[in-house]
Amino acid sequence: MRIGIGSDHNAFEMKEALRRHIEQSGNEVIDFGCFSESEIDYPDIAFQVGTAIQQDKVERGILVCGTGIGMSIAANKVPGIRSAQCHDVYSAERAQLSNDAQIITLGSKVIGLELAKKIVDAYLGVQFVGGQSKRKIDQITNQEQAYLKMGSVEG
């Protein structure tokens, strides 16, 4: 699987460790930055990973910032993207199984590295099952499309 990864400066060290961990599990990783602990605005990274998913350059994304909140909010602004903030294994599994989330976000200041690795493994280890969940995802997608259409008419 091809995974996009990115972080802000607060989470640079965790992102680097997760990148290596994902590569060691046999997945290809595309690193969208940041590439140092120099200050960077997280929305830029989140938008890049979301866009890469839209364009089928990567299949899933892992984003890390201090809390995971900002990255998730930013990623969810990319049309068609479903990003879920996950700080436990169960949520990571459900993000994919029930919600078909293309991206999960983690908080480097609220969880440790070993838990982050388990969360990433859980997320990457399952596939969306569809069923009743598909109907709900379709509702979200249809509403998003309606909002986008309204915006383009008025914009």
C-alpha cells in the first residue's frame, strides 16, 4: 500500500519514527513533510496529503501534529476526504471499517510513540466493509457534493 505521511514541526520526530515503522511493514511511504523542526503551518501539509489521495497518488494518509485536531480539520476541508482523529486502536480500526477514512491524524503531545505505532498498524490492517456503513458514507458524500455545488453557483 502507498501511504502519504506528514506532520507539523511539533510532531516531526514522531512522523519520522512512524515513517520508518510503516516502511518496515512493507508499505511504500510518500513523505509530504515537514522535514525538520523548523516552524511550519500544518494546513499546507494536510492539504497536500488530501490532494494526493484525491489524485490516487497515495491510498491512505497519516498526519501528525501536537493534538491531531488541526490536521484533521484541515484534511477534512479537501473535497471527498474523510479524516479521523485517532488516539486509540479501536477508533483507528473503526475509522477504516465503518467510516472509510482515507486519513487518520494523531497527536504527538497526547499519545506516545508505541501507541501511535499500534494505532497506525490497526488502521492500515483493515479495509472498509461497506454494508450499512456505505449508506452513511454515501449520505455524507452527497451532502458534501450539494454544498460544493451551492458554493460554485454562488461563488
